[in-house]
Amino acid sequence: MTDYSAYTVGVLALQGAVTEHMRQIEQLGATALAVKTVEQLALLDGLILPGGESTAIGRLMRHYGFIEAIRDFARQRKPLFGTCAGMILLAKAIEGGEAAHLQLMDIRVQRNAFGRQTDSFQTDLKVKGLAQPFPAVFIRAPYIRHITSSAVEKLAEFNGNTVLAKQDNLLACAFHPELTDDLSIMRLFLTMIEQARPHR
């Protein structure tokens, strides 16, 4: 089993499922940090943008100076992982004319693509690179409507729509891996961190 104890992984703690992500990070042996200030980014090897309400999180990120700070974090080749609302925050474009937030990943996303909260569901999802299907939980989830660069790799689809994708040091996920006991998606992200920091 890979030793991730050298790595510190932050979870942006402005809104959303922060503690659930931190629990999975710690289960895999890395250090988890709830990130509430821009200054904390310097302590991190990777950062997770959790689910929540993307417009509200985006507004808070702008208020506290996180937009440019996280763009700079990405420019340092440090891995970023956006889940649900986090996927929307990473996207270069959002369907319907809403202004994009971080504009880092070459994707156009559709918000609330699977319906309302009452339309939430779980399904076994085939994920590229994983031996077993992943129990994906979709809650007011987005999906990737368009991929605008060959640098973006599709890792999972549901009903023909991309719901998990990777681009260099960016990982975007439409569902909520932190709400399951399956650590394989979080392990995938920690592996990205390990590859970005091979000599730690």
C-alpha cells in the first residue's frame, strides 16, 4: 500500500462537504487541512474543491481572494480536485451564460444536469483504471457537456455524458465520492499528488 503520509491535502472550507473529504484523506494516511485562508495554500500538496452551491462558493472565493490564488496554485502544477460544485468551479465555461469561476479546465459544464435534490441517485459506475465499479452518488449533479481540448481525458461516463475527467493536474468529478466508503477516487487524486511530488 502506498504511503501518502508525506502529503498535506487541503479542502476548501467555505461551504459544502468538507469533513467527509477530510475523513477520506486521513483514512489514506495523508494530512487533511480545512482551508479558510489564502495563506494556507502554501502548506498544501493538493487541494479539493468540494460540493455545495457553486455560485455561493464562487462568490466567497472572490470575496476572500481565492480565485487568483488557486489559479496560481494550479500554475505551480499542484493537483486540484473538484467534486460536484467543484467541477463547475474548475470549468472554463458554464452552460446558460453564467460567468465561469477559476476557468482552469477545458470543459463546458451543465449545472443541475440530473435534476433536483429529490432526483438524487446512486449507480455503479465503470471508471477507467479501476478494477471494480465505483458506487457513485449523484446529488443535483452537473455533467460535462463539451470537452474543448484533447488534453482532457474521460475517466467515466453516465448515459453518454462525461462525469469524471482529468486534465494534467486537474481532476473533475460530477458525483460525490466522499459520501461512500470506497476510497478509490480519493486514492486516484493522491496518486496525482504523488506523481507531482515524486521526491518528497
